[in-house]
Amino acid sequence: MAINWSGLESDIKSWFEDVGEKTEDDTAKFLADSYGQAVSAAADPNGNAVIPPGKEAGIEQAWSSAFAAQKAVDNKLGPAGWVSVEGAIILFWTACAFSPAPPHPGTVTPISNNVIMPGSPGIAAAIDKAFSQEDAAKTAKELVTGYKNHAASIAGMYIGLIPPTASTPLNVPWTGIK
């Protein structure tokens, strides 16, 4: 399994190219749901699948409030205007679980596989750069690049038992989801 970043980019591009009537809340829901759907195929570096946390509603609310804040002022808020979205995406990954099976190398019995660092900040700047673009394709590319960079910074800890007696735990740290 792997995140289909190119599919997400294509979906975002299509959304922004569609001139049909949409509200900011419609866009917030689309951005949250499309992100959640794309990352539901995530895997740790060993290929263990994510157990989707189902926190898209928080991301949707953050997008809605960020759009409202941007709309309420005459000047662009810059990256600070998107910090709520960044926080919601980081919260999405907080304590997220990945399947512990199959066991990581060196272990024979899986115990747990959880995110311990939900990614580093930086998404707000990427969102600001994305929404500074005039072209839907460039907006989608910048937004997905921000998502990808964030995904690379997510770290976790797999814990499994080692042979021969399968009674001693081994911690296996990992970084980056794919």
C-alpha cells in the first residue's frame, strides 16, 4: 500500500478547475475528505498499513475557519492564516496506529506500531504558497508537495518480540510514511 499522491493532486486540480458553484465550506470538506482518503492507503517504511484514524472532521473545521479568517481581512494573512489546518493535520496523525503485522525485521511477534511524532510543522507555509498560485495545477502541486513533505517527517515506533523465546521486546523506530 502507498499513498496515491498523484491521484490526490489530480483530484485537487480538478476541484479548482471546476467552475461550478462551491462554497468555502464545500472546499473545506473536499480538501479534508480527499486528504483522509488518500492517506488511508499509507504505510510505514516496512509496508505495514495505517489504521485510518477517521479525524477528517477536524481538518474540515480547520479549513473552514482558515477560509473564513482569510475572507474577513483585506490583506493576506500569510502562513499564519493556515496554522489551524497545519495543527489539524498534525493532530490527525497524533497517536495514529499502524498495523503491527507483518513483524518488522528482527522480530517474530508484533506488539504495537504507533506514531510517536506526528510530523513537523511546515504545512501552513506550503498551503500559503499553494493558494498564492493562479493556476489550479500549480495550486494542487504545491499543496500536495506540502502534504508529502509532512508525511516524510512522521515518525513511529514498532515494538515486537525477538527470537528465540519471543519474550524480549525490541523497539524499531521508523520515519516517513509512504
